[in-house]
Amino acid sequence: MLWVLLLLVAAATVLYPGFLRPANLQDILTQNAAVGIIAVAMTFVIISGGFDLSVGATYALGSTIFAGVTKSTGSVALAGVCALLAGLAVGGANGTIIARWKVNPFVTTLGMSSVIAGLAYVYSNSAPFIVDQFSFQYLALTAVAGVPLPIWILLAVFLAGALLLSQTGYGRNIFAIGGNEEAARLSGLRVPWLVGSAYVMTGVMAALAGMIDASRLGVGQADVGATVALDTIAIVVVGGTSLRGGEGAVWRSAVGLLILATLTNVFYSLNISQHWQLIAKGCIVVTAVALDSLLRSRRT
């Protein structure tokens, strides 16, 4: 996929001469920081043998709570804590149902997605929270050393995720569970706790991503995040992490993020409809999964 990324960048510079301008590259990373943050956590979940379809709804809930609490109390810090706690609660619920009660991840996270979306609509009364407080936009509009804060957060999350997955016993245990959950259990690993922690991670990161985008737009609303789950799973799978579990890496998700972010930027520069973009993303995901299955079957 590194070769795919390089070829795609070469094609992008031909189709869109301004692609490699620093300002454009900065815009690409800023616009995709939120989904990239969720993709890091999704990498852990998929390697462990599961996946999380509720991240889009959790993203919307984080956005709504962050804006709503800020508007009602005036405290951005309190709003941020509330949003992250909501994400923690969602992840904890998903992890408990999947890891402790042994309910299928697809059924659990799909059902929870509906529950979370409903809660976001109830809390917001189906209306957006518009916040004109400058401190509310600090998270998205502040620059450090000339680089927007969301990019620094994205880089920090990717670095922390990469180190956690590749350099710690926790990461090795996640791989072991994805490779063979029963063998991992028999070897003494705390499988329910480990699996549950991965879903807690996606819940918290999805809420953080919602906070960042709410801060960037100045609005928190419950009807955002419709494509977030597809985008994050696409990033992880396109990067080379296997949907069957037990194989993957955070750096691969970084490559997947850059591939899809480059495609989106080129699509917009060429004024291609968002509907066609959705079709392209879906085809990319299906193709990536098909190639993964083909390569695995050849290895075995």
C-alpha cells in the first residue's frame, strides 16, 4: 500500500498542481484529523478480531455534548470532560456486552449506534448547538509552531498507538486474541478485559474526534458522523490490517488515512460529487477486503 500511496500522490500532483503546496497538505491533515484519531483505536479493535459500527454515533454524541455543555455552563473544560466520559461510557457498554456477554460485535455496535444516536437527538432536542464562544474553537483553531492543534493531536495519537501496539505486552496480547481467542484464554490472558479495553478506546477517541470537529465548525449536532464508521474501517482495512484479526499495524492505518485523504482532496479539487466519493470509498473497502482474503488463502 506504500506503493499505492506513492502512485496516488504522483497522479494527484498531475491532476491538481497545487496538491503538494504546504497549505493544501496542512488542510488535508486538519480535515482528516478526527477520522484518523478514531482509526487508530479502530486498528486495535480490528486486530483483536472485532469492529465497531457505533463510532459515528459516538462521534455525534461527543460533538453534541461538547457544544451543549459549553453553551449551558460556559466552561469548555467541563464540556470536554463530559464528552470524553460519554465516549468512555459507550465504549464500556460495548466492551461489556461483547467481551462479557459474548454478543456478536456487529449486532452489538449496530444496536448501540441506534441507541447513542437517539440519546444525542434527545439531548439536543433535534436542534444544533451553535456556540460563538472563542474558547470553544480553541481546540481546532489554535496553531502550535505554525501547525494546527488537531494535527499535533493526530500525530500524538498515532505515535502513542504505534508504541502501545508494537512495543508493549498489551499490544502483543491484542494480537494473540485476534489470532486465536481460545488459545489466548487458555494461556492465561484476561481476554474479556483486553477486548473490552479496545472498545473503550474507540469510544473515547470517537468522542474526542467529535469535539475537534465541533470546535472547528462552531456547532455541535446529532446528525453528523453518518459516514465516520465506513471511513475509519476503510482507513484501517486499506492500510493492510486484516478484518479477520491478528494482523495489522498502526503505521498501516496511517498509510490508509493518507490514501483516502489524498483521494478525497483530489475528488474535491476536480469538483466530483460527494455521491461518487461514497461509491468510490465503498468500492475501495470491498476491493481491499477481497485482496486480503485472496492473499491469505494463497499463504495457507
